[in-house]
Amino acid sequence: MAATNVMTAPLLPEAPITNEIPGETYHYIPQDPLPKAPEAVSVEVPQEMPQEDIHGSSQEASEATVPEGVEDTVLEKAQDLSEESTREVAEELPEELTQEMLQEVAQEATQELPIEPTAEVEVTQQPSVNKSKPIIPVKSDLAPCDRVSFEPAKHIKFTPPSKVWTMQELDYPEGKGISPVGVSEPFPLFSEEAVKQMRAEILDEKVWDKYKFSSNLSQCQLRGFAPECAPFIYDAWKSPEVLEIISKIAGIDLVPVMDWEIAHINIAVKSEEEKAKELEIVHRNADEGVADCALEEDDKPVVDWHTDSYPFVCVTMLSDCATMVGGETMLRKGNGGTVKVRGPQMGSAVILQGRYIEHQALRALGATERITSVTSFRPKSAAIKDDTVLHTVRAISDLKELYHQYAEYRFEILQDRFQDVGRKLRDRKRANRPFDTAATKSFIREQIEFLEAMDREIVRDELVQMGYIGDGHLVSDETRQTGRRKGVYLEETVAA
Ligand SMILES: [Fe+2]
């Protein structure tokens, strides 16, 4: 892709997070929504609700990024962030990484999953949403009468990323993944008005009432609401124009994995006091030349090393994060080294082949709210492999809807493949070519494995514990043990 200067995305006024105002509608994030596991897991719930947080992570985001003067750094040399990362080789990547960076490519911690549990443990279904203990109001900032329909010419404000890092540049072997593209730098995608429209739909009361999910990994996520409640968002991610942009950057034709995964929303909110406190410490440390940020809550979360459930994700920033410090995403390279990239500005996005690149989200400081939209993609062509898994999304989904959409699109893939192979068989016969036994058996084997994968992913309803995401998405045993010690994960692996 031709190198193009990144144009900073338009910044919108930060959505007011204020005390209650008569006549205004607020949505409250439960302070303690974590469903208790059978063994009465107890997890302290901070007021901050970063989606990428995985409590109990051994990856402590102790590194603070100096607020001023660092904006131009794109990929930063990885530092010693944890016991695990001390073993990793940090490498510095080229210059282009600007102030817009991959920030929460991993916020979709809920959409990831590399390792399937080997044992299914029957657990009790529990509600994933607890609306008690309201604490932090988040308010819509657009009147219903100002809602409009998505218009590509008006609402897309796209500038190509200045750089797209290939899998090869990240030292992954040729053929890894479904595309040569690994990760893009942040790029402007949606206009200021588009962001306002999206925020208005996201902050609608009905969305919060029906589609808010919580888990042991994340306190507040909005999922699956787009078809029913968010026509602007739905049309945006379904529009041929947006899909063309995403596909071009990703180096492969992509479509949203399924409607349920259109615009998964991560919500993180802090008070002004918390924000000010964080910035004060960061600035003081910067003045003193201290690299690490010694916040008291420095064991607050990040998303541990993991791979995503879906081949590609597009993470779009819907908050003003001009004052945000940190929040980078760490990528593990194919050679074991790590590189760090920052997140996008408001209206901008980042694309990552997250199913095949291990990554980790670092903590973000100094912002009162951070709302990101994560839409996951799969190959448009049925002929290309689909390694989608459901491990971390079952527990935070309408299970029947998730299974229905997953089964539907996977069966459509099979139908397309059988139609295609049937045509080829017929053509060979008409051309007096012999039956290709080896190729046919290979095709049959692939489809058996495809169906076996589906059988594994569609876990029986009674075995899925809503609101509890197991540790199968973690990469290292060390982080898994730390998570268990802190009560985030159960000792036994559950099917969900
Ligand atoms: Fe991720």
C-alpha cells in the first residue's frame, strides 16, 4: 500500500460525564456485575472499567508513556512490563508510527480464543447482567431528532494508513494467517458526524437494557444490538464502501463475521478525579524522568497475551482520547520479540489479524471515558479457511442467537463449497477426465474437520456458564496461574 501521511482524525468534544441532570437519560454501569463462579470467585471491581482489563493478569501495565513529546512515536521499544515480558526481545520498528496508534486492538478480549478447553465441566447458568449498584452515568449527546441514516459519501472520512505492517515484517512465516497483512497503523475512517451518530445509538437506553453484558473479564460491554437498535452502525459496517476499505487494507476480501459481532462495544469510564490523579502522577513521573508510572492501581488490568476468536478485527475509537496516556497494544512477533503500537484517535480505526498474532492490551490513563467499537471479520470467500472460534464470546452473548448466526454462516460456507466441488466434478466428467480420488478425499477430510470444529464450538447450553470466560484464551501458564490466584479464573477449566 502506498505510504500516505496519516491525517489526524477529527476530535469531538468529550461526551459529558456529569452528575445527574433532570430530564437527561443516563446509563449506569454496575459496580459489581461479576457473576460468581460456583466456587464464589471474588473479584474486586474498580470504578474504572476498561474492557481490556483482565484482572489477575501478570502483565502489569507499569510502563507509563510520557504525555508530551511522545506522541510522534509509533512503535515503541517494548519495555519490561511484567515477569513474562522480561523474557521477550523488544524491537523498535520504523519511524512512521505517529500519534495515532493501535490502542485497544485487544479490547476485544471477549472475542478471542486460541486454545480449546479439553474438558467440559458442567456449571450452573447464571445471569451475566446485574443492574444493581449504579455508579457512573454515561449520557447520550445527540437528540433523537438529530438521528440520520448512514450515507457513505457523507460519513466516511477515509485516509489510507501511512503504513501497513505485513506478517513478514512481524517475522511470521509465509502462509501464516489468511492474509499477508498483520496490522495497520491507525487511519481516519469515519467523520465527526458519523461518530456522533454511532455514540447516540450506543448510548440509547434500549441498548443498555437489552444488550449489556458483563463477565469476569469485563464489566461493561454492549453486544449484538446493531440489527435491532443501531441502524446507522449496522449500515456502516455492512456498506460496500466500508467493506472495500477494510478489505483493501487487510489484503483480503472480508465481511463481518456475523451480525452479532457488528460493533461490539467496550465501555470504560472514570471520574474526573481519577483522571486528574492519573495525569498528575504521569506528569510528575515524566518531569522526574521516571519511566514507570507508580499508580496505586498498577495491577489494574490489561488484556493478557492472547489471540482473537476471529480472523480480523477493526477497532474504531469513539471517544476523545487526546489526553489519554498509554493504552498501547503490544504485539508478539514471530521471532518472539515484541513491538508496541498505540491506538487510534476518535473516528480512526486499526485493523489487526488478531487470530494469528498474539497481542496484549496495556492500560490507558488520563481519560474519563473510552468507548471503542470492535467489528470482527472473516473471509468473504467460502474457499478460504475460517478458523473462527467462540470460546470467549459464548458467555457474553445471547447464546441461541450466537449459535444460530454461527451455524448459519458456516453452513452457507459448506453449501458454497459443495456447489463448487460439484461443478468441478461435473466439468471433469464432461471433459472425459478421470475422477480425482486424492483431491476428493482431501476435500472430504477438510469438511469433516470443519464440521468437527463447529461441533466443538457449539457447546451444549447447559455447559455454558453465562458471564464466566475461562482461561483458554491465555497463552502462558504463568498468566493463567496468576489469574487463578487472584480469583479471576477457576481452577478447573470450564467449557464456556
Ligand atoms: Fe484481542
